[in-house]
Amino acid sequence: MKSIRPINFFSGNSGSDQNIILDSIADGVFTVDKDWRITSFNRAAEKITGVSRNEALGQLCKDVLKADICERNCCLMSTMKTGEQIINKKVYIINAEGRKLPISISTALLRNKNGKLLGAVETFRDISIEEDLRKVISQKYNFADIISKNHKMLQLFDMIPDIAAGGSAVLIEGESGTGKELIARALHNLSSRKKFPFVAVNCSAIPDTLLESELFGYKAGAFTDAKKDKPGRFKMAENGTLFLDEIGEVTPSMQVKFLRVLQEKTYEPLGGTQSIQHNVRIVAATNKNLEEMVKQGHFREDLFYRINVFKIILPPLRERLEDIPLLIDHYVNRFNTLQKKNIEGIDEGAMSVLMSYQYPGNVRELANIIERAFILCKTGIIEKKHLPENLFASQTKESNAEGESLRDVEYKYLLNILKQNNWNCPRTARELGIHKSTLYRKIKSLGLQLP
């Protein structure tokens, strides 16, 4: 290995003065020459990486930091090629103990007093504590893959274990994309039936003529193509949970059959002559108001009361605006893993658009929006140009997203919540899941006037 002479990049300072200055900095700092070999390495860099200065000097920086971006997307290389600084990019390194460590890095070109390019400098800091805090927050607002900090959803999280422990039928009401099946799976996984199957049926996707045989099965010879017995979904879900999605779409004749199965706890396969007893818990879901359908005569009242022993109502995403940043962060992390990318997040303009949108497709639609943005985004930050056009064209709020800043959106949202709570700040803080002192600071920063 060639001899490396430490670069004195502080004009007018001696090499020892340079080391004293660098060692007084809390962040890790190292410099490289144009061959990517380390020419200086401060004390904080030693502490974070576990590599001593003597070991690091002269080494290729990728061999010391062993960062996840060294081979495919080196920040120092990018800065050397383009001249552009990189600020606070999160990466992972492997320290001397072999532990994966999250750090935040910034890079810049290194020139002498005459402007000649000498190499590059990188500063970095350990963000393990921040990452641990993020995980704690994520766990606090994450329940069985359902992510929310909305007060109604948090109340639901508290109730789900108790609902799951009982064996009663449950009805889940909510718009498409709100996570009804996730709730149903959580009820199953937290119940005594968790070792047995969870079987889902979308009642609206199967024609009525086939739904009966799909649910109850059939005997050989029941119809022309029935060569052998076929078990239905009830049989497959024995001792477990049967999730009947879109129960509001079934016809009156099927409603009668459902009622008998729930009342008698027996069913007959198509073409069969003997009733079969079942031990299946029913969880039904709908995106319609079944109570209103009963009043209009479109849904049987007796069946409604059979499946509605306990009702869960999931609020739409437009009523859970505080969840949008949390969900975006979740999907960014998920798609980074799936697509092997390193997208850092979204900028304020894109966040403003996403906070202003009404989400007819709810959480599922938000996930699709972020996945689409991942395909188009090349810069590391999702911008407005990566979002679908319909988000701009279909604004249902009075002000459009192009002219509304994130601060404006936040102001309107907080004002609305305060009004709903009669300007009661402690109650508003509880609803938002924050401390009241945080709320007061936010009110002051946004310039909100309390009556």
C-alpha cells in the first residue's frame, strides 16, 4: 500500500492543529484523496466505527465503513463526480464488532487554498438512538400490521384483544381499503382459534349460484361435473374463523341459507342429505350501512342481528389525517426493502398534496400511490412530479394542493379538531395522542387564535 500523507485542509493550520480541531467535533469526520484512500480520521469516527485512526489511514473508505451504499451508490463518488454536496443521508455501516449501525452522512468536495481538488470529506453521526425511538413509536401505533395514531383506532386497538377472546360473531363496517380483513385476521390471531385456519370469502366476487357450493361444498353427482366430493369453506375453516367479506352483497335467498347456518350451526353440502355440524366463528364485513339496508328491506333483520353481535366501524382515511405521515413512512420503508432502493422520504410539496387528498380508496390507495412514486423517483426524495395526476385534478377541498402549503393543511386540520372539542386543549391533545404542551407549542407556531 502506498504511503498516505494526511491532508491539511484547514488553511493556515498545522497537521497537529488540524487533528485537535477534528477531535473536538462530536460527529465523525474523515477525508479521502482522489483514489478514495482515507487521509484523516477523527476521534468520533474511531468511536462510531470501532476502527482506530492508524488502522483507517491509507485504507479505501469502503473497507473501513462497509456501508450498504459503498458498492452501488457511493455518496463520496457522487460528490466527486457532480460537485454537489449530500446532506444528512441515512445509510447503514458495519462497525468493527460486525454490528449494523444506522448513520446520517454529509459529503463535500475538498480543495486546497488555490482551489485545486484534493479529494472529499464526509461527516457522519450515529443515529441509533433516533432509530430506536422511531421503532418504539412505530410499535406504539402498530397493531397487527394496522398502523394508526388516530384516537378512534387506538381505542379499537385496546378493544380487539377482548373481542377476539370471545367467540361471538363480529361485523366490521368500513369503506373499501380501510383494512377490514386486517382487523378480521387480528381477531383470529388473538383468539383461541389461532392454531386453526382463517378462511376468507369475498361474497361479491362469486355469483350466487356458485356461492352456495363454494361455502358448503358438494357431493359427487350433485351436478354434471361433480366427479367427487368437494369440501366448502365452512369445512376448511372448521375450528377456525370464516371471514365473509362484502356480506351486504348477498341475495335474499342466500341470506336465508346464512341465517339457518348461523342459527342451527349446521349446513348441508350441495347434493347431500345429511346436515353437518360446524364449529366456525363468523366475522363479516361490509362497505355498506347494513342497518339502513334493513330499514329499506334489502337485508334480513334477523340475519343482521345474528352477525352484528359486536360491531366494529373503521373510519376512512380522510378522517384520520394524522395517520398519513405515519403510513407514508411505513410504506417508504416497506418498498425500500422490496425494491432494494434507498428513498429517504417525501418533500413538503408532495406531503401537502397527500394531506389534501380525500382518498376514496383509503389506505390501500395511499399504498398504491407510494408504490407508483417509487417507480418514478430517481432522486432519493419523492416529489410532487412523482404523484398521480388525479391527486391534483380531483381535489375536493376548497383550496387546491398546488397553492396550499403543508403549514396551511396543518393549520386547517388542527383548527377543525379544536372546534370539534369545543376548544378544549387537554381533550384535543388526548385525541391527537400528544402531550398538551406539544399542542400549545403547535398552536403558537401556527398562529392559531383560541377564543
